[in-house]
Amino acid sequence: MSLTLVGCDAGAAGGGDVTLKLVAADYGDKPENSSKKYWDDVAKEFHSKNPGIKVDVEVYNWEQVDKKVADMVAAGKAPDIAQIGAYADYAAAGKLYSADQVLSIPAQADFIPNLAKAGEVGRVQYGLPFVSSSRMLFYNKTLFEKAGIKEPPQSWADIAKDAELLKKAGVAMPYGLPLGPEEAPAETMLWALSGGGGYTDNIGAYTLDSAENVATFTWLRDELVGKGLTGSDPAKTNRQDVFDAFARGEVGMLNGHPTLMQQAAAKNVKYDMVPLPGKDGKSKKTMGVADWMMAFKQNGHKDQIAKFLNFAYNEKNVLTFAKQYDLLPVTLSASEAMRADAEHKHLWPFLDQMPNAEFYPANKTSWATVSASLKQKIGGAVRKGGDPASVLGELQREGDTTENARRSRK
């Protein structure tokens, strides 16, 4: 379905050419598969159909992109469109167009419902989900066989037992635990959910220092990190580090998203996947991750932004990006197309998890601050001598203080 604006003035305004600035995250793991090529191709095709609108694309890795956009906004030079990890701060500050201002009704209705809801602040959607993924436990079948492990783990006890066997078999990193700054919020949330905790309660209040979360990170400190079963200091280990090591055949098991399948297969690693193990058996909850697109008001390019976003979210473009990185589409039409195509059968287990997945509290205006702080601090909770209750308590206080301060300014 070609998504064109319905009931909106989407024509080029003001008579003259307009150049939109798009800042996006890079999903590639090497220059050859950088997201820059995807966006350049989309921008080129869009310009051929809309000669009065050019799109200038800048792509940065995930360690840089959120700060890059924040710095641009702070300097009064906001991009027209950003594809990054958090939107709520900008929405609360009145800097973003709402979804109904820049997307057609068919385009809005095509978002997977729980993803669209995750993009709301004050029941108004500002965050446009761009791409999504869920997580499963990956394990190296060759290393498991070498260690004499016959069945994949289903519980934390199984993980600890299998990691010990992998270590004895000479595996460099029995369990990959990336709590470094690249994607610590994801690994943290996965473990919190599997221990019966999480980031927030049913009404959206932070529960970072809950008893369940403290118990989870105490277990990680004592049963995995403290026993030398992670092969490296988790606080200094990034997600891409462990993905690369898994693709080299050096990691026994780790939590991974669909992109890891592509990376491992390229290096002929024999692997399999299972649902996340929980404290006492298969985890009752799973995590979904969505990255966000947002449209800034500053430059007054609403009509041109609307034209571009409706083009960017057509089924062809959504599927092309998801397929390139083995990620999951955020629209119903693209998800149905992926489900109907046996070429994407390897992604179906991840698709199955999405309707009931839990997401980051990205609609909280304090989340960007909490997430940035968590990236710097959570690894210290599991180091030898680390104090999970203290670290999580500090994060809780920071979250509550930031949230309350922003509410009081409204």
C-alpha cells in the first residue's frame, strides 16, 4: 500500500526547494552494511518523486547518535527528522509534531498497536516506531556439544550449571553479559523481567530498586560474574563486543536479537535459540525493543516532513530495512508480508513474541536521563564487591527526581 497523505496539506510549502535534515542510527556492524546506504537510496528515490524536496542524511553509531541529536537541539539546530532511541523529552518540551500532523490516517493505523501506544506521551503519539526486535537466548551448539551439554537452559540454575561446564571445556566467554554503555538498558531489562521485576509497575512508576531487581543483580554478581563465567568485565563489555565474539565461536550463550543470526551464519557458527530462561523456569515475560522516528517543529517543514515520512513508511521500505538487518517491521502490513514469506521463517519466533512484549518506558520524559545513567552505572552492580541495592537505589532516586521535576514544570 502506498501511504499518501489524506486530509493533510502535504504539498511543498513556500514555493522554493527545501532540504530536510535527517539524522539516523547505524544498524550495520561494518562499513559495507552501514544504514547510510539504505537512507541514501530512500532519499534519492523520494527526491525523484518530489523534486522540490531534498533529504540530507547523517548516520551515526548508537554510542553517538542520541547525544548528537541532543546537542543539535540544544544548539538551536534541530534536525527535521531524527531516528534515535528516545523521543519523550522532546515531545514534552513541545518540540515535535504529533503523528497525526505528519502521517496519513492509513499510515497511523498500520502501526502495530502496542508499538503505537508506546509512542504516546499524554495519550498523544509523538514517537513513530521505526524498527523493532525481541530477544531470545542464543547458544553455540558446537561449544555445548564440546562441554557435554545435551539440552539448552530453561532456568537461571541451568545457565549457571551450563556456564560452569563451558568454562571447564575452555570456552573463553561461557555467558556474554554486555552491561557496557552501548546497550546496557536492554540487557538489564531482560534480566529484570526474567527475575519477575522490570523498570516500571502497572501504573508506570519506576521500580528500578525493587526487591526482585536487587535479587536478580545479586544473583548475577555472585553466580556468573563472581565465578568468572562471563569472560570479561560486564561494565566494559558492549553488545557488539559479545555479538562479534559469538560470531567468532568464542561465546557459549547470550541474549540476542535477530541481527545476530545473520552475523553468526556469515561465520558458519552452528547455533540455536530458545525463549529466555527465567528464575525458576522459562521467563514469563519477554522484552521488545523499538527505535523511534520523530519530526521536529523548529524549521517549520511540516508539509515536506509529512511527504517524506509517508513515503518512508510504505510497505516496501519498511520490509527492505527489516530484511537487511534481520529485524522486525513495525507495521501490520509489513509484518503480515514477512509472516507470509517463507524466506523470513527464521524471524517468525521473534514475531510471535511481539504482541505481548514489554518495552522500555520510552514515553516517560525522564527515560532518556535514566537510560543514560543506567548505561554508566549498572555494570558496577555486578562487579566483585559491587552493591546492587545501592546502584539500583541510586538509579531509582535519579528517575523519581527527574520525573517529579519535569512534572512540576508542566
